[in-house]
Amino acid sequence: MAAAQVVRSEWTKIRSVASTVWTLSLAVVVTVALGILISLLSRHEFDNLSRAERLSFDPTFVSFAGMSLGQLAMIVFGVLVVSNEYSTGMIRTSLAAVPQRGTFLFSKLAVATALAFGVGLATSFVTFFLGQAMLGEHRAALGDPGVLRAVVGGGLYMTLIAVFSMGVAAMLRGPMLSLGILMPFFFLISNILGNVGATEKVGRYLPDQAGSSIMRVVTPVDDDTPYGPWGGLGIMALWVLAALLGGFLSLKKRDA
Amino acid sequence: MIELEGLTKRYGEKVAVNNLSFAVRPGMVTGFLGPNGAGKSTTMRMILGLDRPTAGDVRIDGTHYDRLKDPLTYIGALLDAKAVHGGRSAFNHLLCLAQSNGIPRARVHEVLDTVGLTPVARKKAKGFSLGMGQRLGIAGALLGDPRILMFDEPVNGLDPEGIHWIRTLMKSLAAQGRTVFVSSHLMSEMALTADHLVVIGQGRLLADTSMADFIQRNSRAYVRVRTPQPEQLSDVLAAAGITVVRTGDGAFEVDGGKAEHIGELAARHQVVLHELSPQQASLEEAFMRLTAESVEYHAHSGTGDAPAARAWGEDWTGEG
């Protein structure tokens, strides 16, 4: 079984269902629109900020504010790519065609990851440039130290969120169960854990909290985060690897 | 050729498939018969490597399924016509299957044509009727031009025209020398299509026989005769060249004889008859007798006479 054949097949699968188009376009639109809006508001609020807040002001990170919502669409994309197979029963047809389950899963993930990265990277650049345009005199330039890393990192962040969701969906199979766990986790629980004093130190090791540090250019005043931007992304990547391993083992062991 | 050897599947305490061993041979349609819940689908899923056997082994042309390079070119299967992403068009569904097994795109058009779905090739599968879904599933099975084909209850829910089409297709595939393995819970359906029969009940093998043998043993027409003068009747019939079989309860069974003819012979020789009745054992009855003890959920008819538990084959020996 040539992996290239399976990759082609998975590309046909992913491009031939509507959910791919609407989840990814939603991710782009929400991230960019919200980024523009928050950048615009931040520009008007800048004069009211305290001195410490002005020193911590990170125009690059501000333009990525839309990702907190846009990532939810990426989660839906990642979940549906995998769990569609189970919810439709297609998985039995797919595994009869490609009985090597590792080849099947990783070809599917490779295709979906490449697509998520392409869309994520484009979204990241667009939201950066439009956000900076809204920020006026407070804007950052792509050539400023750390900015290019943050913008490329934004694309990587969106990709990893999608891949993490694929791994979780491979473990849990059903779309409702996967979304029911992932959506509240990333939308609520992670934010609560990361912003409450008592759990803050744990919260910052959660995949989204750690990973989003890649999009920061200006370190906040009195910040004591024990990892840098790449360290944070590395922590997120470990979460992703764990989810993929779990998904792979689940597919490997269980009856289809 | 599909070979099963001691194939067993347990779900916790429940044994779904129990030590099945048989081979499915090329050049004929092999019917896989059993009541609902007998373990037919589980067996088929294990053949395709979808479910892992608890014990035993199954091989396709001598090889484990997951070792086959491009398995769709060895064995094509229709397990569940609904195992399709409804949002994908028929063409794209078949295309992604073809690509995964290195089958050329032109073949997708061919099989769509074979099953008559070309006009709706670009339509989403969720709008398909059951019959169209079944045709799409069969197109997928034919895609790799495989030597072995396997269909799980292919006629379920089809209209008469669709049923006729599938029967003809299966026979023509077998006539081309292919191995065709098809499951059903209806004996009457199998009688029309299968050349060979594998019968299971509660996961156990009950019969592995040619259809002709099964019919010969189970579907014979005969005349049942009772008389208080057995010796005289026996002589009269023997003189007329008619062979008789004596059953346990003292009656005779006359194979292939005409009741009128026997009655006239008896009258001419003044032999008293207490019973003279033509009998026909239907295949469906034979199948039900065979599987009665293994049917999981009996519908109690209220008559209270549950079929007696017998060893397989015991009731073939001629006591009717």
C-alpha cells in the first residue's frame, strides 16, 4: 500500500465534502473580522491605558485577538475530518480499502494538517496586516524583531489546534462527544484556569495557553512565565503528540 | 478463495462467532445463511479485517487481509450500503476508494455505468434511495475488478427489479470464475442464487453443503402411506417397480410416486390403506428445522410444540 495513493485518496475525500469549506472559511472570517474589530477598539482605548499597560501593549498580539474565537472553527474542522468517518459509517469502507490503519490515519492527518496550515498561515498574515492597519500609529511592522515569528507562529498555532482536535476525535470517534469536550474546554475552562490566580500556574501549561505565547512579541511587565514563545509552542506540540498517539492506539486496537 | 479456520469472536461473555471453519470457493455463488443475529455480519467484518478475531484465522487467497497490497483488487465487499459519507457525490466516493488502491479513474466511470448510476454520479449520496445506495455499494465492490466478491444481505429492502438485477449480477460474476459469497437470512432467496450453502446458527457452523444436495435431502416430494397390511403393500409396490422406505412409525414413504397410482395399485390388490397423502418438505422448513435450536429469540407461537432438538443431518435420513 503506497502511502502516496492513500494521501491522494484522502485529498479527494477532504475536498469533496462541504464541511471542509465552511469550517475553514468560518475560521478565516471570524479570526480576521474579530482581529480588525479589536485592533480598532484598542487604538481608541490606547490613550486611556496606564503606563504599565502601554509598556506591555503588543500590537501584533492584539491583531490576533480573533483567534480565540476563530480557533473554535478550526476545532470543528479537525473533529469533523476524523469523526465524519465514524458518524457516516464510511470508516468501514475506508478501512476495507486501506487496512493498514496507521497509513490510513496518518495520511488523513497529513492532508488535513497541510490544509489547516495553508489556511492558518494565510489567516495569520491577513489578520496581522489588516489589524495593524487599524492600529494606526501604534502598529508593528513585519520587520520588527519577533514579529515575523509571531505571524508565522499564528499559522502554526491554528494548525496545532486543528491537529489536536483530530487526535481527540480519533480517540472519541463521535463528533458530538468530541466537540462537547473540546469546545467548552478551549472556550471556557482553559480561560478560567489561566486567569484565576490559584490555577494560573497549571493553566499556562494547557495547549492553547502555552501555544499562544508564540504570537506574543512584547513580554508583559512582571511576567513570570517559565517558557518563551517557542517553548510554549513546544508544550502545545507535546499535547498534540499525546492526542495523536491516543488516537492512533484507539484506531489500532478497536474494532471498526 | 476465502478460508476460515476456527474463527471465533467474543464480546465479553457473549460468543458471536464460535469456531467457524469453512472455505468459500471460486466459480460459484456461496450462500451464507443464518437467522438474524447468527453472526453472519461479524464473520464478514472479520474477513475484511475490520473486527479482530478473538481466536482463529481467516485468509484471502492464502494471505491475511491487512497484508494484501491494494485489497480492493483482491476482494470487493458490500457490507452496509449506508457506509458512505452522504455529503459526497457518488463519483467522488468511488474516486477516493479507487485512488487509495491505485485504480485508474476511468474504472470509476465503468462501474458507475455497470450499476446504472451514471446519470446521478455527481449527486450527493444522501439523496439516494435504498436501491441506489445498494448499487453504489456494489459499484465500490466491483471497482478493483476483484476475483472475490462478498455481499451482506444485498437484497434487503430492494424492489423486485433490484432483487432480480442483483441475482443476475451474482450469477454472472460466479460464471466468470469469481468467488461470490453472499449472506441472507432467507432460504428462499438462497435457493434461487446459491450453488453452495454455508449455514450458521448462534455463531456455529450447521451445514456446509452444495445447494443441490441440500435440495435433494430436504425438498423431496413423496407420498406417505399407512396400512395395516404392510407386507402385502410392500410386495405390490415392489412388483410395480416402486421402492419404498419404512419410517419409524410404521408408515411408508414413497419417493417420487403418484398418490393416485399407489391408491389404484392398492385397490386392485385389495390392500387396505389408512393414509395416502402427498408430502412436500419445503426448503424454508428444512432451514428452520436446522436452525431452530440456535435461533436466539423465538417468537412463541402458543402451540407449545417447539421443534425437537436434533443433531444436524439426523432429520435427513428419511423419516420425513
